[in-house]
Amino acid sequence: MNLSFQTRLMIFFIISALVPLIVLGVFTYQKSSEISKEQVSQQVLEGMTQINRNLTFFNQDIQQLSHFIYRSEIVQNALQKPKTRSEKEKYQDFIQVRELLSTLTDSKNWDLDIYLIGLNDDRYFTGEYLSKQYDQYMENWGIFRKVKAANGALVWETNYTIRKVDANEVVLSAGQLLKEPSTGKPLGYLIIDITESDISRIYQQEESQFSQNMFLLDEGGYVISSYPSKSTVGLKFQHSSTETVLANEKGYTKTTFQDEPSIMVYDTGLETQYKMVTFIPENEVIEKNKIFGYVTISLLIIGLIIGLWLAYFFAKTLTNPINKLIHLMEKVEKGDLSVRFHFKYSDEIGNLGNRFNHMLTQMNTLIHESVEKQTRLTEAELHTLRAQINPHFLYNTLETISTISKLRGVKIVSDISLALGKIFRFSINKDKEFVRLEEELELLRHYLFIQEVRFEDKIIVTIDVEEEAGNCMIPVLLIQPLVENALSHGLELKETQGHLQINIYCIRKTLWIKIQDDGLGMSEERIREVLNEKETIQNQRSGVGLANVRKRLNLYFGAEYGLTIKSQENRGTIITLKLPEIKEGEWIRD
């Protein structure tokens, strides 16, 4: 905020132009990236659906192959023969079955290993040797247990491993229990082993423009095949999204793979229920979207250039007349009231300039008139307040002097006259607005002397003044009107003896004057009238002191200081004055 107005305007215009462009650019780039990811995910998902179709065709082909072998007369005849037949006959059966299996495998594009394990101890296979697990098989273990439980249906078994898998490793096996068609008597087992290379060849036929990590999972979540790494084949698929893949048929989602942000796409074969899962690096997808980034950056640069130019133009347009007006004000501060602001437009700045010109025209006259008026008003009000003297007091004093002089003819008449003369001289001849508290108290003692003579022993007055307070300066004729009010309205009409206590002290740069009597007191309504200056004519003749003092304190010191009243009818009144502690020479009235 301490920068110049022109600089702030330029910053504002630049931000106003740049922020929407940045927001729009970021939004456009992010949206286009999301659309690209969505399109790539859909494209990959369609490819995976096709892969699952190919796997389904492969599965159906294996089923047809198994069914053909199951129904083959050559196989049925060989497995139904007793194991006690001659070796020659066994060899002839071996040659016939081997030729049949070779013919079947030669017609396929896959390298399949087929095993026929007869319950008559016959063994037929397409490979170079018969593995021990098929020669000495266990009926209640592995695929044989599943085949036996299926009772003639084709079953599939994933080969689990804890060692590294090569391309020729058997990862999937299909098995079926062979029976005699007429009696249903078990004859043996048909096992078809499928290698990892055969499976991976199916899904690698689909070309992709992205580097992908692909996994083929069985229903239990075990890896049947993977690409390019084969280290997880035969193991449980370990990933944070495994449960999502197994619980849903197909879809795609953002995830991480090998600590890289990736898009996971998965699909499920309808017949095989195999899960095809692939991970595409997200940065490769975004790489295809660079054109949007370049367009966004270009727009930002163009917008920045235009924003800078507009900001400078508008800032200069707005600030030049303001700077001119500031320059004219500086001349006015130096006393030159002849300057004028000229502007050809009638906008806010033009209106401000016209007001400025009008202000200069009136300024000198208004300043002098205002100062003179305020000075005269304040002085007149202060002199008026000071001039208010209660004629009732003068009347009572003269009446007392007359009475005493007639009845007694004593020296007291002279003393009263002397005291009265000092009071008149103090009130009439004093031109100062402030006096020392000791001088004010001297006037008060003369006044109280006259009142003590008048009331004799009916009123007892006690004055307690701190030594430090005696040198304080207070407005002239401040305490006497309040004491007069207490005597006239509180104690004079009291039937019994009354007490008047005056306490004056200083606390924390504040002068406190407390006047307390045990006279007739005032009602709450009367207190409100006094504090709100609602004095009636009758009250003005007898109790003008309170309103007088209150107004004077307000004029001199403001609302922070003043007069407070606490009173109860027939129990007395406490009047408290709060003034600033002012030493002689410190007070200068504005």
C-alpha cells in the first residue's frame, strides 16, 4: 500500500489480465490432459477386451482339443486295455496314440504339451520326456485332485512358483478325467500344459504406442503371465488396487506402479474369468498432450504483453491528473491560493478539480470567519458563565448585616462587611480564567465566615485539603457556587444541625474535589434535570451553581472530566469534581 498509485494500478491491471489467463490455461491444460487420459484408457480397454476374446478363443480351442482326445477311439481302446498285455501290443498302442497327438499339435500354432496318464499304467505324451509329476502322480494333489472332483469336466490350474520363470515354463494346465463312454468307468487323466510364451504371444499381438506393464491373472489373483518382466508369474499379484481389479469386471483408474504415477486399465474375460491388467505411465500420456501446454504458454505470454501495455496506458491516464492536483495542493500548502485546476473531462477527477477550485475560493474567508467566530463564542460563553452571581446570596448577606447591626452593635458587623468586600473584589476584579486552589479556598473561607455568622451553630463545616493539591490551578469561582448550593438547598431548610465536608486531593495526575452534606438531598428526577441543564426559573434563582460549574468544566476540559452527583432525599448529597492536575504555568487555553 506504500507504493505509488500508478504502480498499484499497473499491478492491478496486470493481475487482472494474468490471473484469468493462468486459471484458464491451467484449466484447459488439465482438462485436455484428462480427456487424453480418458481416450487412452478407453483405447487400451478396447484392446484388452480383444485380448480377452483371443484368450477365450484359445480356451475354447483347448476345450475342443480335449473333447476330441476324449472321444478318440484310439485313446479309448488304448486306455481300456489291461496293463498285463504284451510289450509289443503296448508299443503299438504307444505309436498310434503318439501319432494322433502329434497330428493334433502340428495343426495348432501353439507349443502344447499333452499327457495321457492311464489308470492301466499307460503313459502317452508329446514332449521328449515324461516328467516325474505325471509319471508318479498323486490323485489328491494339484490338478489331479481338481480333475477328479470335476468328474469329467475340463478344469484349469495355475502353476504356482517361487522361482524365476523363463519363457518355456508351464504356467497353465488344463485337465480332464477320461471315462469309458458306455459305463462311465474312469480310464485315466488328460493333462494339457501351456507355456508362458504361448500365453504372452496372445496379448502381445496388440501393438501399443505406450510402454505397458501387463499381467494376466486367474480368478484368485495369481499371475499366469506378465510382460515385460516375468518375475511375478506364478505369484500372488501384489498391488494396492488388487481388490478393485478382482471385485470389478473392467475399468481404469489413476494409481502408481513402481513409484510412478500411472493409469491402470483392467478387463475380465467372460468365459475364462481371467483378469487382464495393464499399467501405462502417466507421463507418456501427458507427453502426447504437449501441444496444449505450448498453446497455454503462448497465450500467457501474449496476455502478459497486452496486460502490461494496457496497465501502463490506463495507469498514466488516471494518475497524471491526480499528480497535477497533488502539485497544486503543495502550492496551496505554501500559501499560494491563486492556483486553479483545469481538466477537460467531467468525470470524477474533473468533479474533484472543480471542488478543489471552489474550496480555494472560499478557504481564506471561511478560515478567518471560523476562527474569529469560535474565539468570540467561547469567550462570550465563558464570560457569561462567570458573570452569573446569585442575588439571593447578596440579599441574605445584607439582611444579616442589617439585623446584627440593629440588635447587637458589635464588631462582627465590621468583620462581615470586610469578608463581603473581599468576595466582591475577588469576583468582580479577577480577569484571570484560572487561579491557584489556595486563592479559591481563601474566597471560600470568607464566604463560609459570613454563612457561619448567619446560621450560628446550625452548620458545621470541615475542609480537608492535601498539601500537594494547594498549588493546583482551577477555573475561577468553581467551588463557591457548589458550596452555596449545598447550604441553600441542602442544609438551610434542615431542622437539625447540618454538616458540610469538603475534601480536596490528587490521585494519578487527577484533582478530586468532593463536597458532601447531610441535608435534604435531591430526587433522581431533580439530579437528571441538573445534569441535563433543565433548570426552571425558580431553580435558576436558587441553584444555578451546578449547571454553571458543569458547563464550564465541559468547555475547559471536555467530556473526560466534569461533575457527578450522588444524592438521596433526607440523607444528603455528594458532589464530586474531576479535574486534570494542572500546575501554575502549565495551562494554556486553546
